[in-house]
Amino acid sequence: MTNHTDRDNARKLLEELANIPLEQPPSTASAAPVLPPLSQPFSSADDAALWVHQHEREGDREYGALVLLCPDGKYVATTPIEGEATSFDLERLLAYNRETRTISHPQGYRCVGRYHSHPEYAEQTARAHPRYSAEQVKLHLALPSTGDLDIAFKHVDVFKNNYISSDDGSLVGYSIKPQYASGYAGFGLGSTPESKIRRIVTIGQLRVLDSGTVWGGFTGPITADWVLPGSAGQ
Ligand SMILES: [Zn+2]
């Protein structure tokens, strides 16, 4: 029954999208990019993100991918592709109209998630945050940056799920509740990874899909009272 409803909803969404004209003036919209090869179908967006996470990555740059909803209610991911040292340009995967600031979904799919990886950046992070413990440096790199949160805020209607892999093997998924997405993404994040986590779970959701060497073996949803296993909290 649930599967049926999911399928119907997905089909309805795709029908709606089919009615949106794709042609846009070349000056304001990027052409629809050719998507990298897709994964096999998965029953959840998180499983599709885990598939992306398991790919080999070079440690010195970011990688990006999309999670897409298919007409049959299943999810696929695009094979991750290399970006820059500290950024990944989503326009390599999605057509974006800079004038209206709207994203066009890839034809035949609905984009429901974006993935990017954070490269090895521990030394620079420790230098920028001299009071962080080694564990906090790892946490910092496993979490969305303020810029990442800004994209999640601005495109809350498209990116129901946001995923980040870190070089320490962590994979987290996070989402922002639409009613909180109109403000400034940097507000209330505090000055530690723990305070940022508390803010994210207040305005949305954060879940650990792969603990790596970051989350003390924990996987699952993070709650506001979460403390790093083995730490005294703060
Ligand atoms: Zn990032």
C-alpha cells in the first residue's frame, strides 16, 4: 500500500515537471548537463547516498553527486565526479537559472538529494580552530559548512536530503525543515562542532549513515543531547 502511494506520488511529481518548459534564455540558464552513469535502483535515498559514499576518492578534492527519484518510486544516484579542492559546482550536474535562482530537475527524474565530499583538511582546520580537539576537527570536517547549509536553505524545495562524506569515512545526511529555511543559514551555529550539531537538529534533521572514525561507532539520527562517545560533552 505504502509502495503504491509512493509510486503514485512520484509519478504525479514527474507529470507536473513534464509540464514545466525546459527552454530558458542561454544568458541566464545553464544547459541541462549530461548526467554521469547512474547506480542501480535503491529503495531509499539514504541507500543511494551510501552507494556514492563507497566510491574511491582522491583526498585532495571534493566530489559531487545527485540522488534522484525515479517514476517507479525507487532512488538512483549519479556516479560521483571530481570537483575542485574546496568546492563542487552543482551546475555540473543540474541546470540552474541564475536569474530566477531555480534548479531544473534532470529530465525523467526528480532530484531529491545532493551529495558532496569534504577532502582531507585536518591540518588547516586545526590551525583555523586552535582550541578544537582532534575529535572536534574530525567532526568539523564531517559536518556541513555554513556555505553548505546556505544551499540547503536556499533550495530546501529541491534538496530534501543533503549528504556529506568526510575523508575520515563519515557519511551524514541532513535536511532543513522548510519553515526554518527563510533565515540566515549561519545564525545560531555557535563556535564548536557540537553547537552546530545542536542547531541543525533544532531546525532540521541530522543522521549518521556511516560512522567512519568520527562518530564513535554511532549510526542513526542525532538528537540535541548527543555527545561524542568518550567525551564529557560541553
Ligand atoms: Zn561542504
